[in-house]
Amino acid sequence: MSTPILELRNVNKSFGPIDVLNDISLKVDAGEVLCLLGDNGAGKSTLIKTLAGVYKPTTGEVLMDGKPVDFHGPRDAQQMGISTVHQFGGTFPLMSIGRSFFIGAEPTKGFWPFKIYDRRKANEIAVKAVQEFGITRIDDGDRLIGGLSGGERQSLAIARAVHFGARVLILDEPTAALGVKQASHVLRIVLEAKKRGIAVIFITHQVTHAMAVGDHFAVLIRGAVAANFRKGEKTREEITDLMAGGEALANLGAEVESYMAAHEGHPPPVTPN
Amino acid sequence: MKNLSLGDLIRRPESGAFLGLAFVLIFFVVFGSVEFLKPAGAASWLNVAANLGIIAFPVGLLMISGELDISIGAMIPAGALTVAIITGTYDMPIWVGILGALSLGLVVGLINGFLVIRTAVPSLIVTLGTLFAVQGLILGFSVLWTGTTSVALSPAESGVIAKSIFGSFVGGSFQVTIFWWIALTALYIFYVHFSPFGNWIFAMGGDRVSARNAGIPTDKLTVTLFVLSSVSAAFVGMCQAILFNVAQVSAGMTFIFNSIIAVVVGGVLLTGGFGSIVGIFLGTITFAIVNQGIYFTTFDRNWSSLIIGVMLLLAVLMNNTFRIMALTYSPKKK
């Protein structure tokens, strides 16, 4: 196998006395989708932020193309081709599609100090980039982002990242807030990005979505990689149980029943933990 | 270039301001007279609009970027007193006084900006603090150095050149600041709507974290905008001192609310991310007409606050409606 684009080697991250990430080793190849699964609080966000250059690992190293890298902030990571798309698309509801697509990298014409933002060119490129990903409903770059559906916003953000040369695409719960149909749009775009040879890191807690696109899965539990397997090696139920912390979910039904039998039909009290 | 339709126009941020302006114009022509559109009458509201407008632009840009600056209320008299004390009391050249006034604006703007970006304190509170601090400072120093809170700056001390550039009447009753205002409008329109710089301000107000991730220097931009508003306020104060030959500690507090009203009537969203320079321009004129138009009617002038209040509420409701229309707009299937 070739050298992975991005690799984490024995990465630990702690905030003061609290250890959030515990000896994490992961890698992702070009044209591969790595699904990061985990319950809330499993350390997914911290892991993404470490990958995206927001945090520095306390110990361990991040390698890109086999060489150790040291990111000084998210811009650094971005320049090396790591793009993060957040749950809500990281876009600006009251800006036009063209303007938000080129935010921070606006095409201009003319010369300083009279550089003019080239609206027509921006709109043209933005619409073309999104349509190449199969979202043909977007055809007017002057429309406001707020008027797009959640799925279209995600798609736009992904198209934007790819347009600006992303080699590693980190998608943070892209389907969490979406309906079934919208989510399938986004999943299709993930596959399209993969086809173009982009390494995708897909963070989710929806196992169905992960199984639909993933080549490679990693389950995070309390900051550690609890399982690391390839497509087809585990069933959906097994993955769900893993995410919930081992066998807990599978045994839940039996546990409740035996409690009720012993306590005259009362369900067990819910104890906050 | 596609054809402009009514729908396209109504979805622009300034459409509410435009309708508001049309409404108050009709209102005052019906209940007052057309006098206030003739040069002598126009001067009265154009003067108000110019002084307010120069400050309303940076206040509006700050609001678009998600911040507020109310310290302008103290910066106007601070600018006026600085030039009056330096030149009027200590007899230094007028240009030193002007430079002093603008530098004070720069310093206060930097303080506001750095406090906002370095602490998580909302800018309303930060600038509320500097509003009172600067007011106390100028009050204290002007009494300490001149023994009074009303410092004179004679026309001879200002000199002919400075007087004619910053503080004279053109054509009898038009303050020269009107021309500054119009020139600044053109400058702002260019930089906010036609250069990438403006794009960054809108992005910052829309989503600051995403804007920073996209590589926009959000901190630098925030400080720049705060400096711009403080310097603009000091500039207006300085012009007034040169015009009226006197600087007073008390002037300026009304500008805080007035500039916010002008900006909001002009279609800027209070929570940031939406607005336009043309809108702020129209909002400023609308405010000035209501403020001055009452004198051309038979109404008692105390009613003007009622009109301003109602107008503000109507404008905000109207702007909300237009914004929703802009958001839900999608081109018809072809």
C-alpha cells in the first residue's frame, strides 16, 4: 500500500489534568473514506481539531505524506490541503453563493487600490463547481446561502473545499441535521469526492450513513480507538453496540425485563451518571 | 448583466430605507410644505444628515461585522475639545490641533478594538466603558487646563484654509461637511460593495469563526473598524468646533442613538451580516428629514420623537420582511 496522505501516530491530547485523546493511531489514503464513529463525548471533536491544526497533540505526531508536520493553526493545515466542513456548512446565510464561495480568496479585476471584486466570475466558477458535484438546482450565484437547503449548503461547502485544492476533507457530522433525502445527497457527494482521489474523514454517529460510504472505520470510546476495521468486517449491530460502549445496548432489554420481574412490574429508576 | 426586476430591487438591503424615505418625504410635504425641499430648507436637514452620516457609516459597518460602538458619543466632544484646547487655548497651529483630535480618535479606537478582541466582553459594554471614561477624561482635563467646559476657538486661530475645508458654510447655509459626507459615501460604496474588503466585513458578521478559518484577518479588521468609527467621530467633533468657534463637553450623546437609528432604518441587521452603504445613506437622510421636517409643519416639535420611534419600528419590520423574501428567494424553473 502507498504512503497514507494523513496519519496519526500515538497521538495523545490532554487539557490540563484531563486526558481527552488516548494513544490514537489512524491513517487515511487518497481516495478512501475513513469513518470516525463515536458517541457524544468520545473525543471526536478534539480529534478533528487536532487533525485540522486547531489543537496540537500533547504527545505523538501527525504525518502528511509520510513526513511529520507541525501545524500552527487551522490556516496552516488548510494550506497543506486539509479542509474541514462543519455541521452547518460553515457558510454565511446572508451572503450570496458566489461571495461566500470565494470568501477570503475573492477574484478581483483592476489594480490596487481600485481592485474590484469580480462578481460575475465568482458566480460562474462557484455555480460550475457545485454543479460538477451533481447539485444542478443551484444555478444562480447571486442567491443567498440562507435560501439553500441544509444538504445543498453542505454540498456547496464540500465543493468549495475541493475547488480550493483540498486533499484531505474532514466532514464533521455532515448529515446530522439533515433529512433522509438530503443526507443521501451529501453521501453521494462524499463518494464523488472520493472518486476524485480525495481522502475523506467522515465523522458521524449514524451507522447507516457511515456504512453507505465508508471503506475503513474507527470507533472512538472515551478518547481511544476501540475498534479499527475495514468495510464488511463487522455488521451494523456490532458497530452500534461498539459505539454504545461494548455490549451495553444488547443487554439493555434483558436487564430491564429482569428488573421489572423482581420489582412488581416497575421499570428501573433512571440514575444519572 | 440581467435585467433588474421589481423583485430584485425589493430584496436588496436598502429597499426598506428607500420606502421609508419616500414615506417621510410625502408625509412632510402633505403636512408641512415643500419649503423643506428648497435650498434653504434642505440645508437644515442636510447639515444634520452630513454630521450624522459621517459617523453612521463606520457605526453601520461595525454593526454589519457584529459589533457596536457607542463611545462615539464621547468622541465627538473629545475631538472638538482637543482641537479647541490645542489651538484655541495653547495657540498651537490648527493642523497640530486637527492631528491631535484625529490621533485621540485613533488611540480610543485602538483601545476599543483591542479590548473587544482580547477579552470576550461584548463591544456594547466595552464601548459603554470607554464612553464614560473618555467623557470623564475630557471633562476633567478641560476644566483643569482651561477652567471651563466650553472652550473657544476663534476663526483667526483656525485660519482661513482649515476654516474653509472643515468648518464653513457653502452658499450661505450648507455646512462644508456635506461635501465630506458625499465624498465618503462614494469611498465607502466602493470599498464595501466593490472590493474584497467589504466581503470580509459581511462574512465576519455572518459567522466569525468560519470567516477566520477562511483566512480573513478578523482581529485586524475589527480593530480597523473601531479605529474608523472613533476617528470619524473625532473628525465630526473637530469640524463642529471649527465651524461654531467653540467646543463643548456636553455635545454628542444624542449621536449614539441617532446613528443606530439611521443605520437600522437603513436596513442593517442588528445581529450582523446584512446591510448596505446606500441603505445607511438613505436611513441617515430619512432620520434627518424627520428630525428637521417637523419645523416645517404646524405640529409641535415634541412630536418628532414619536415619529422617529414609530418609523424605526416600521422600518425594522419592513426590513425583516424583505430579508425573509431575500432568503427564501429562488429563481423560477425555466
